[in-house]
Amino acid sequence: MDILETHYYDRRQRRNMSCALLFSLLPFFLSVALYFYLWTPGSPASITSAGVKSAPTLLLAAVVLSWNGGQSVLGVVGGLVFSAVGDCCLIWPELFLHGMGAFAAAHLLYSLTFLSSRYAAYPSSSWIRFLYLILFMMGGGFYIYICPFLKQAENSDLLVPAVGVYIVLITLMVTLAIRTRHTATLLGSLTFMVSDMSLALQVFKVIAPMENGNHIVMVTYYLAQLLIAVGDIKAEQTKEDFAKWKRS
């Protein structure tokens, strides 16, 4: 097979992979649609609502597991499972700290994944390091901004340090996503940060209640998880393509 034939073969393989990936994601899209169809403001917390909310994230975990295998259990699959636990906890306001802990574990697993050999490491240029600094300054600034509202909460003695640790973890996760240079991974991590900031502004009553506040949080949240999952699958495929290139 000459170089031209190999090029067209690889293009066809990538196109087939994209179609297969899109097909495997259909249950995720249907479950997201079901969540928004069934969700109503002020609806009581229940096991059913927790299941409907966490189903898209669990389906994403199943997709990543089917594509990448068991090696992803302690990576993105594990992060998605912890996120689903967080989804369930946040249904009940009294379990907010438990939910935040589950999401913190998810960010830690995502961060470890982005550091793994499956994601190519690139040397950090000066502008990339400057971007890291900007991200941590934004995270710190956001924490300082909401801290007075955290202190007014009922369990402020736990909430104030817990939110601080959580902001450090999610900012670290976004920073390591930049390091991978994978577009889907980077956009997913940034969107996750936007989603969490939107949630924090509403939960801690920093801003007045918004009519579509939950839609903003959940649309950005599901989009973030989708991009991180797809980025992980693409990273595995890129690694396999590189290995084939080295053998040729």
C-alpha cells in the first residue's frame, strides 16, 4: 500500500470511527433530552429525579469504557461515575457538601488522566504559562468574590474551606487540560468551570434567581462532560495512530 492509499485508508477509518462514536452517543443525547423534558422548577427531590439527572453521565461513562477499555476506570470513566454520584447528591440540598466532594474526586481523576502517557505532553511556552497564571488568578478572584456569601451559609465553617479546595482542583484540572492541547478536552474543562461558577452564583445567592438558571448550569455541565469524554476517546485513537505510524 503506497503513501496515497494509506492516507485515504486512514481518512476512511477516521470517518468510520466518527460515525460509530456518534451512534454510541445517541443514548446520551436521548437521556439529556429526557432530563430537560421531565425537569420542572421546584419539583421535589426523589430517587427518580436523581436517576434521570445522573443517567446521561453514566451513559457517557459506559461509552468511554466500551471504547477505551478498563484502563479508563481510574481515569475519565471513574471521573464520570463520581460526577454521577455528585449529580444524585445535589438533588438533596442537605447533601451539597457530599456532592461537591464527589465532583472534587472527579476533577482529581480527570487531572491524573490528563497527566498520563495517553495524552501527549507539550513543552509550555511563555504564553501558556501566562494562561495558567490567569486561570489561577480567576479562580482565586472568584473565591474571594463569593467568600462573603459563603460565610452567611448555615455550615460556613465547612463550606468556606471546602469551596476553596474545590476551586483549586477544578482550576488545576483546566490547567492540565490546556497542557494536552486536545481541543475537546480543553473546551470541556473550561465549560465545566463555567457551569460550576454559574451554579455557585445561584446556590450561594450571589445573584438573584434566574428563570433559566438551571438550564444554563445543566446545558454547560452536560456539554462539558460530553467534550471530556469524546476528548478521551480521541486521545486513545491518536495514541494508536501514532503507534501505527512508528511501526510503519
